[in-house]
Amino acid sequence: MVATVYNRGQMVIPAQARKEAGIDTGDVLSVKVEGEGRLLFVRLTQPKPKAPVPVRVIQRKGRHPVGDIGRAITRSEIKAALAEFP
């Protein structure tokens, strides 16, 4: 695998290397210099999962549908659909 260092010292770690090392977006890495031209990246922590955002269903006035399935959507149908999301 090959990575290029860009003009501001930034580098892209190849996707295959990140996948094999289990590195993902938001991970904190420690960088250690091991001799000339050798760097060691160590993942320190993994980010904590974000808390789910509370959702409110509001009765809305107007003619534009929020969701359209050919008929009016009930509150229970909306809540059931939102419950499927993580």
C-alpha cells in the first residue's frame, strides 16, 4: 500500500489499511516515530456512539404533506417508522 504526503503535511491512510487496522472516522491515533522514515500509528480510543435525538411529531397546518403514501399517515404509523431507525 502506498500513501502520499501532501503540501500541508496531510496524508490519506489507504482504505484497505484502515479497514484491516479497524480505524474509523473520529478515532484518535497516537503517532510515534520509530527510526528514520518510520511512523507507528496506534488507535487510542474509539468515539462513543452519539445519543439518539428525541423526535417530536407535531400536528402541522397546511396543504403540503410531510409524507405521502396516498392517504393520511397516522401518528402511530410515523412512530413505528421512526422506531426502525437506530
